[in-house]
Amino acid sequence: MDRETFHNCCSLVKMPRQIHQQHCSSHFIQYIEREIAYSKFFKNYLIPNQPCMFSKKFTEDWNCRKKWVTADGKPNLQRLLQEFDESPVPVANCSAKEYNSNPKQIMPFKEFIQYWREFIQNGHSSPRGCLYLKDWHMQRNFSEHNTYKTPIYFSSDWLNEYWDTIEVDDYRFVYMGPKGSWTPFHADVFRSYSWSANICGRKKWLLYPPGQEEFLRDCHGNLAYDVTAPVLQDKGLYPQFEEACQPLEIIQEAGEIIFVPSGWHHQVYNLEDTISINHNWLNGCNLDIMWQFLQEELSSVQREIEEWRDTMDSWHQHCQVIMKSCTGIDFGEFASFLKTIANNRMSFLNSCPRNADNIQDHLAESLFALGPQHVAFDLQRVLHIFESMLSNEDFKRLEPSALSFKPEELLQEIREAVRTIV
């Protein structure tokens, strides 16, 4: 990122953004046929939070596209079986509903492949329902396979950077599903970005820009499970459905990569037997959206248990616990997340760029490729959100044990680091 882009982008996201109501008529999917400058993707898609599709040229050298796909473009089930055999994998039943998603089970990979073969042979049907292997941490468990390489456009990935650092989890997934498998209506974890690459097969995406999901809630406030279901026409159950715009409908072909922006709710169908690779990710461009989401989630928890507020000395701490159980993170861990991101960048600046011993090799390479102005942008975004957090009453109520550092001291370190670049 050059200096001019850095200053322009800092001004664009200077103030915290809330996800406001957006109308579908102003949105369309832009197609990126060949490589563009990272700064162009940053300015045209990340900052304005707009979707786009990358052509199959961006995945044609991936090992998985060569090894996991037959000559006629179908999933190479025999090759996959040889690679993963008894590996336990998460499998959802698309034919069953559990709350607002599909129930999951863990099964050996070879059992899923056997099911998939029988499903195809039986005309894409089975008495077991339509099973979908999804949210499989294949990359974490089989990193030595060198299956694919994340494009530079998605390489500023704080979500996976943090979870890699603490070695607890990650948000890199493989999906494998037969024709007819699908994912119900949802927005991605923490309101993160996502990118999804079709290794083979075709998908249909229904995307709604931020705010439109409010028209797709039932009379109890619950989000629709299937936005194509006839029940949504019932005005008694879905009183605002007619106010929702038509979704942005996108067909994703084999090899293509779709970029799904923050807060865009979506529903996805496999039109053929399909394999895809998906990452959830966030960075300085949508950090404010995540922070806003976390505040709203905490407020929702507080409203739910408001009646107990005066009877519990630790009511605020309980709200944080409940919030973490529902969303996967609380204010304390969010602060630790930001600290990790900031420390990695300050370590990078204080080291020889290609020899940043305090951070992972792949992260050092990514930061070097993106450049010092991007590092400065990252630090300024962390700085801005930390300043917002310090003025937040719920953050102030955190017990000292919830934080392993003093935010004010970290803020001063970040300010000094930014001054050395800008």
C-alpha cells in the first residue's frame, strides 16, 4: 500500500461505521478477470464493503484443483479417499432443521465418501437425507498437503492470525457436498468477511446487503431459516417480508472465488456435486463493524436477563460469559485479539522485515508484501477501536483479571510505532 492510499483509506474509516439499511438496487457483483493491484481491491471492495467475483485464473495453479477433480470436472472421490481415509469430519444434514441451522455429526471421511457415492448412484437422494461435509478444518490438520494458497487480496487476515497465535482454533474450512446440499440464511461469524473458492462444481448465492435482514424476521424477531420458503408470504408470521428487496443472485462456477463482505446475509445452494474452500476473515477495514456487532450482542444479552440485574453482584460478568457462549468471544478476548494484532505489527517494524523472529514466517512474509503503510493502517485501526473501547461503560466494568495488560500503555506504544512510519 502506498502512502497516498494509506492516508485516503485512513480518512474513509476514521469514524466507526454502523451497518445501515442498504437497498439491493444499488448493488451488483463485479467480475475480476485477471490480477489487479492490491490497493485497488482495498479501495474498491474492502473499504466500501462490496462483493465481487474472481475468475478461475486465480485458482488454476492450486494443487487441490489438479488433484481433487477428475478430467470431466467432478469430485475425484477416490483420490480424496486416499488422502483423508479415516479422518473425522463434521457432516450436516441439510434435510433436517435444528433451531436455525442443520444438525451435525462427526463421521469418518470414508463413510461420508461412501454415502456420497450411493447418493449419486441413487439419483441424488438417500433415506439418510442430504448430507453436507462442512466447516472442516482440513488446512489446520493437513497443512503439509499444500492444498492451496490464499490470494494476496485476502492475506490481511487478523481472525486467523490471532487464532494461529494462540493455537486454539482457526476459520479456514473445506466444504464438500452433493447436488442439493445447501446452507440456511445467515451472516458470517463476528460479521467477518468471507471468501469462498469452488474447487469443482457450481453454487448459487442469494445475498442481501446489510440491513435487509431486518425485513426477513418473523413476528418474534427470529431470522428466517430459508428465505425462499412459502411461509415468508404469511404476513402474520413475517409482517415486513414484502419490504425486503430481491436478493442479489449469483451463480459461481468451478474455480471462481466469491468475496462476501461484512454483514451481508446469504443463503447458498450446491447446484452440482461441489467442493469449496472457505475462509472467514477480518482486518482493519471491517474491525469497526465487528466491534459494533459485539456491543449489540452484549446489549441483547443484557436485555434478556435484565430482571436479574439487581439480584446479582456479578451480573455484568455473567453477561460477558453468556455473550461468549453465544458468539465465541467476549470483550476481554476481543481486547486480547487486538493486542496480538498490534504486537505482531510492532514486532515486524522493530525487526528486519524478512527476519521477524517474534512472529510466524508466513505472517512476516504477508506483512512484507503488503508494506509498511499497510502496517501503519492496521495499527491506526487498532488504536481507534481501543480508544472507543476505553470509553465504553461495559468495557470499563470488566474485572481486572479479564485483561492481561494495561490498554493505556499499549495505546501509547502503538502511537509511538505509528509515528515512526507516518
